[in-house]
Amino acid sequence: MITGKNYVGSTLKAAGEKTFKTFNPQLDKENPWVFTEATPEEIEETVTLANRAFGTYRNCSGLEKAVFLNAIADEVLALGDNLLVQYCSESGFPMGRAEGERGRMVGQLRAFAQMLAEGSWVQATIDTALPDRLPAPKEDLRKILVPLGPVVVFGSSNFPFAFSTAGGDTASALAAGCPVIVKSHSMHVGTGEMVASAILKAAQKTNMPEGVFSNLVGGGTTLGASLVKHPLVKAVGFTGSIRAGRALFDLASQRPEPIPVFAEMGSINPVVFLPEALKTNSQKWATAYAGSITLGAGQFCTNPGLLIGIKGAELNQFSLELAEAIEKIAPFCMLHPSMKDSFEEGAATMVAQSGVSKIAEYKGEAAPNYGVQKVLTVDGKTFLENKTLSHEVFGPVSILVQCDDEEELLRIVSQLDGQLTGTIIGEANELKEYKELIEGMQNRVGRLIFNGVPTGVEVCPSMIHGGPYPASSDSRFTAVGIHAVYRWVRPFSYQNWPNELLPVELQDENPLQILRTLNNIQTKSKV
């Protein structure tokens, strides 16, 4: 049952007067539920609860937190098909996408639980004392990672499960020992409320402190700004547009005590097609990229918005085959009428630029809120001269840049903004001739793909989902995989501390049998 209220800790509250509804883009009408925006008093109570919970939650053992995260996964699954139906009614995504994304959300929670149960993630480091060292004795120093404090997580429009209420930011922050306050995304707050109820049921069943999790609702920017500026909030997680992410970053940096904002923002994910690969497999890559461009109506942060190649017969053939493949794919529903309007405005702006032409567009009828895919083209010189052409358009559109030669291609890559991904399509023997291209891409992206598509993000320790600004606000961290936990912690040292008063991870006996760095050697041995 959807109440339309805020979870202030485990208590439902709705004292405010401002209300709004979500929208069903498939049915092209408002959903029936009414949601009440959080009041300033409810915001204050929520943050105070989270700060109080931090004092207890930060001291929960890894096993206790692992039980909590696994319980969240269990409670989410216990919501059954009702949760999936709610997800579809607020996103326009099909049931298969809902099932897949729920599986990813649950998988993330269990992966962090496994990490916590094993325990080595805290990077325990011990340098024992050398009292007889000359000319000065060496002190006993022991380092561990400790949580930052209450974290605010902003739900993502395009991933109601995987990057929202119980998604990667929430799971990683809870794993780190930080209470979480979710600012539910206004497009799918009903879905968010259901997931929040599962988290709070799990918290109660596992005896977590009141305030370890809250879920607040707001249709505008007031709620988010109030949370970021609150002095008891210690970090922020965000997935969305460059404009909104940068606004939050600026707010956080202007506080009397600045705090980190880990924002995953815009990316056009450049793809370079080398001549030999197109000569050998142009049809294969045209089909693959038609699918990648249109996947989920292009509403992926890894959507390939920029295709680059060198002029010639191979690129001409690829262009024709890509156009043919694109025109055969039926459009997909977008998340909201406002998303479709923004997509169409952005695509129209690109088409209107001097030197840009359209090489493909779906020509059939499209239902309301369905994004009609397009592929545009422009020469390399014009692209370099017009920064508008490298802006992200959130939806199913890509631009094919035709370069005169390798030198122009390298210049384009070197001048790109930071990106989440970069891709090189080529034959293995070709790569040896393009070392400068590989290095240039590495400087601009967080993940470099060979002979694949950027859409699809595997949740595993080796995944980097981040990149140089503006792909993310801090390229040293990932938003996906268990290493996402390192955003919410800081290193802390104990000097000459009594063994029995140290965290168990740093005690001489190594009671948890975790991997530690002992006098520069990684080991599970006792001190």
C-alpha cells in the first residue's frame, strides 16, 4: 500500500501542505497516489535521528551489518510482483527490465554483505614500534578506515532500483557504517516508498538503531538543498544531470564545513571505429550499435552518444548499415513527458547546428512519450569548432563524426570532456598502430572497452563506474561494485594505543583473521 508519506526513521509523517503525483508514461496519465513533501521540521528530525543513529551504527560489527544488508535483500524480494508493477507504472519500463534491475539491486546488497562478512575491506595497516631505533624511536601506529557520518543519497530517474532507494549508493554507505537519508526521486516515489518499507522492516528485524535509514519526498529542489546544507550531513551520493550534480557540489563546497559530493553525471561515451574492423565486420557493429543506442530509449548513462571514424569506404558502408538497422527498431517509452521533451529539444538543437545532417531516423508512428531515435553526422573540423555537438542529449540519439585522418581523430579525443566510458572497435593487429589513441582515451574515461558496447555495467570489484569531470565529481572512486564503499570512509590512525582498546581489526591477535598489512607485508598473521 502506498501512503504518500515520508519515512522519518521508521515513522510515517506527512505534515506538509505541498503535494504531487507521479506519472505513468506508458498510459500517458497521472498515477492516483498523492505524495506529501517533507517539511523543514521533518527534515530536521530526520537528520537528527540519523546523527544519533551514527553513534551506534558505526560500532556495529561487519557481521551485524552483513545480516542487515542480507535482510534488506530478503524483504525487497518479499514484496513480490507488487513492487515490479509499481516500478513499471512509474517508469514506463517493461516487466523484464524491472525484474532484471531488482536482481541487480539485490545482488549489490548481497555482495556488500559478503564483503563485510569477510572483513578485509577496512584496509587494516599496522606498523609496530621500534623503541630502540636511532636516532629516534619509532611509535606503534595502526590505521583503519572509519565511516564519515550520515549520508544523503539522491535517487536516480533512470534506475528506480539499482541507483535509488536501496541501490548502490545506499548499500555501500550502509556497508561503510553510515546512516542513510534518501531523497526519493520525484518520478518514482511510490516505488521508493515500497523499497524504503523493506529497508526499515529489515532494520527492525536486525535491531539496527532508529534513524539508520529514512526516506523523504519532495517534488522540487528545496528538500535536496536543505539536506546538503545541513551541518550534520557528512557526504552526498548523486546520479543525474551535470547541472543538478554541479549545483549540489557547489552547495556542499560552500558550507562552513565542506563535504564530499560523489556525483555521477553526464557522459557521451565516445566510440572509435578503426578502418580494419569496419572493413571486416561493419554489419556486425552496425547492428550492435543500433541496439546500444536505442536500448531503454537511450536512457542509460553509458549510452553511446558519440561515434568517431576516419573517412573512407569502410566508414561510408558502416554509416549506411547503421542507418538501416536504426530505422528497423521500434521506439521505446521514455521515463516521463518532460524527459521526452528535453530529448527532442536537445536533438533538435544538434540537428540545427551548421554542418550537421541526419543519416537515420525511425520513420514509423510512435506512441506518446516514446523517443524516436536518430543518428546524425558531421565532419571532424566542424565538431572540433562547435562545443554544442559534444553535449549529452539524454535519449536515443548519436552523432557520427567523420575525421579526415588519424591526427584529427586524436585531436577530437584529446579535447573531449571526461567520460564514463570509451570504446575502441578494431582488429587486434590494428591496436599496435594506435597507441596514442589508447593513451588519449585513457586520459578521458573511467573504463575503456575493446570490441564491445558501453551499455551494460557489470557489478563486480574490477568495475569502474566513474571518470574525469564531468562524468563524475571525483574520478578516484567508482559508483558500482564493492569498492564504492570507499567513498564513505576516511583513514584514521591510532598511535601507541592499548591493544584491548583497539578495534578488533587492529588487535595483535587478529581475531577476525582478516588480511592486514603488517610492517609492509600483507598477511593474516598475529603481531
